[in-house]
Amino acid sequence: MIFSLLFVDDDPEICSIAKTFLEKTGPFKVTTSESVKKSKRLLKKYHYDAIISDFDMPVTDGLTFLRSLRSKGNKIPFVILTGKGNDQVIIDALNSGADLYFVKTDSPKDLFYQLSEKLIPLIRSKQAEIIFHEIFTQSPIAIELFNSDGKLLQVNKACLDLFGVVHQKEIAMFDLFQDPNVPEGALKQLKTGERVEYSTSFDFDLVQQHTLYKTTKTGQIDIHVQITPISLSYPDITGGYLVQIQDLTEQKKSEMALKSSEERYRSIFSNNHSVMLIISPDTGAILDANPAACSYYGYTHEELTHMDITRINCLSRDEIFQEMERARKEERNFFYFRHRLASGEIREVEVHSGPIVLDQAQVLYSIIHDITEKKRIEDALVTANKKLNMLSSITRHDILNVLTALTGYLEFAATETSIEEARIFIQKSQVAARSIRHHIEFTRDYQDLGSKEPVWHDIRAVLKNSAALVNTRQVSIEFDTDTRLVVLADPLLLKVIYNLMENAIRHGGTVTRITSSWSRNPDHSLSWIIEDDGVGIPPSMKKHIFSREVGKNTGLGLFLAREILAITGITIEETGTEGKGAQFIMRIPEGKYRIE
């Protein structure tokens, strides 16, 4: 470390010699000045670690220069040089605040060597003293200094303010060991030379009761105290005590307020009936879940808080993190998702999510509402509109066409004179009337489609009930009895299975058995297969069997079956081989089935 020196002497030769010797003999950078006036100008512009000044100079001598600095509170280390060895000069210099005094000798080398040797410890000691003084006076922490008997010697302004004392003289020689606010155990430790640290409530009423000192404060404050025995001579002998006191009152209030806030948050979070999750936007980890969330998703609190949101949200990982980023930036705070429960069921949810700070970290606070039933109602409305359009088409087009033919046949029958010809037209009229009746019956069945909410069907029960309604004769119905497949579908699902079985028995020819099986697909959907061992369906008919008015018996049953299944997103197709039997595959989306 380089120390900056200001050397003042009216003799330029002495200044040059001093600069050369000092910079060679020590870690110094020397600035020289030939007068006090110039020196004062330099001091206003630059910092110096010490001043070395000649005593005997014209206009203003070194002693006057020293007194001028000290009168302004300048504590810079000051060294006086003089060619006179007058004792009175030495006494005046020291009394004026000089730190060192040197008499010039005939050997400048010896003089500046000694000066260099003394300057470094002087500068360091002075700097430490100044630093300690600044810390002591400027510190926001209350500081007290006691002597070895526990009598108060000095306090800083922060201490006076903390304890409501106007002036230090009001607490002069206050006895540390008589302070009723110091715990007894701490006092015993101090007397054995141990360092003490404790937090306590300081009671100003006790101060007044014991008439310890005058204070402007009342009541109590929370403080943290450190008392350190200090050694001023021998290491093992206590020469005094350094006391540092921090006011924790506001901190305690903040902690209590924070604790109260956290308790309110915890109460709102834990007791709320809404499903709530706390999620890390960086990792997707579920940090916390309230009891309503555990109940809704079907996991324990421990299980939920050891998984991330990608286990629940059906979006891809990239899509999930994109949505979380939008929530974190508050670009959006309302989302529609599909969430997977522990059972595998998929539920439609709306999520209100936004950023909050928890434990000094930004997280996402999410409130989840199940809107599955709402979505089903919306889907039912779409289905209802679709049915109305279909019914309108049937009534306006199909029935009117048949009615036109019926009217024509009756008119022909009325004008024919031949009984045989009239009979033929009457028979055609009867066929047309039956067709109209069939269409009206279809509109009745179609009207029921989607009129009730979808329900969970036990497929084994559906197969058994459908078989009981069909005249199976010698046909066996086979299905898995080890596991239970449960499917979410319209209540008319029984009609679908009944229709498939009836068609197999009526049109399958050589059918001896009808089997039901299922398998999972890579996309998490499920394929439910119903097949028979009959004659099968010709390839030319496969694309048309689900249309209206197709097949040996009008085909309305399969058309209706497809519509019933479509309500919950189930598709159906025929994939059998002619001559080996019919095979109907129903693909059920994820979340619309359970395996128990």
C-alpha cells in the first residue's frame, strides 16, 4: 500500500531531498510545498495520509499551521521538524496536537530513515482510530463502552436515541451490573470474562421504577444485545466491556405481521373448497396442494408434492411451459385445460393462475374449477342442434317424398276399374305408410339421443342386459371376466350394443358366438371390439352401413348407434372380413374410460 505525504518546508532543496529519501526508503508518494498557504490549497483538493512540516518558516510557521488544522477538526497525522531542540517548542507542538517531533540533524539520510520507520505505524494507528471513531459515532447500532467495574464511559448517538436519553451526562457512570434489564445469567457470565449475547424485551418502566436515569420513553422494546469483555492490557484481564444493542421492535412487528399473513394464507389455502395448487414456473413442480386438490385429483398431499404438473395436465410438456410462462408474465390469467385424475379419468377444467412471491421466490398460484358437466351441457346443445337439423331434414325431405308416393298410389287406385290393379296400388300404399311409420319411430328414438347426461357404464352389465333382450338362440356371448371396463357414454349405449347383437344374429347367417374385448392404444385411447363369426359384411357395403336407409332393414339402427357414441367422442367402424364375420371397433378417447 502506498501512503500519500505532504512535505512542507520553505527550502526547496530540503523539499527535494525529503521527497527523494522518503520515496526510496518507504511506500510513500510525496508532494512538496514551500508555504503553508500553498499547503492549505492542496489540502482542499487532495487527500493525504500525513503531513510533515518544518517548524520555522516565514509568514506562517509549522505550529500555527498545525493549530489551524486541529481547530477545524482535522485529525490527519502531523509531524513537526525543526532545527531547534528547544524543549518549549516540543511541548507546544505536542500540546497543539502534533503526533511526532523530529530535530533536524546533519545527516538527512538518518533523519528520513527514522521518519520513514515511525510514519507507517503512526498512519495506520491514526487511520484505525479515525475509522473506529466514525463507526462509533455514525453506527445505527447503539454502542456503549464500560470500564472494568461496569461503569459507563461513553455512548454513541444511536444509543442515546434508543433509550430516550437527551445527553450523555444524564447516564454518566451508569452501572452495567445494576441494570435490571440484563438477565442474571448474563451478568454471571460477564464477571467470568465470557462474551454474552441475548435477545430480550427492554422495559422502560423498570428504568423509571429503579430511577436508573431520565428517559423520554415508556413501555417496552425488543432488543438484541452483544456484550464483549475487552482487554486493554494483559489478554486475560478484563479492562472494560463493549456493548452493542440492536432495536428489533420493528423487525418483531414485521415478523408477527408476516406470520399472521402466512397463517391467514394457510387458512384460506387449506380450508378453501376450491382446488388450489402452488406450482414452480421454472420446473413445473407442484410445491403445495390444498386438501380440496388432494380429494379432487385422488392423490395424497405427499404424492402431489412429489410430482410435476405435466403428470396432470394433458397438454405436451412444451405447451404446458408456454402457458405457465404466459401466466408468470401475466399475459393471461385464465386457461382451459384437460386434467388427468389418479383414476385415469380426464376432466375439463378452467384454471385461474398468476404469479405470487412465496419464500422470496416467484411461484404460480392456481385455482382450478371443474367444468366437465358444463362442457357436457354445451356439447349436448350442439348435439341437440344437430338433431334438430337432422329431424328437419327427415320430416321435410324423406317423409314428404314417401307421402308424395303414397298420395300417388292412392290416386291411381281410385281411378283404376280393375280390382287387381287397384289391389297392387293399395299394397304399394301400405308399404309407403309403413315407411312413414318407420321414419316417425326413428325421429322418436333420435329425439331421445343426448337428452340425458352421459353416465359411466359397466360394460359387463351392458353386454348381459343386451343379450337378455336379444333372442340369441344358440349364439354364445363371450367377454372378459377378469377386469371391469367402465365407459362414459350416453344412457342409450345399451341400444347400441343391442343393435350390434341383433344385426349379428339376424344378418350374420352362421353366427355361433359374439365376443367383446378391448386393448389400449399408443395414444392412450382404448379400442373396444365386438365381433362375430358369421358371414361378415361385403367390402362394398362397409362405407355405407352407418348411413340412413342402407342395408336389409333400413340401416337406421347403425346410424343411430354412431350418433349415440359420438356424444362422448367415441367413434365406430367395421373392420371384419367377409366370410369370417363382422367386427366393430369402437375407439374411446382417453378420460372417457376406466379399467377397474
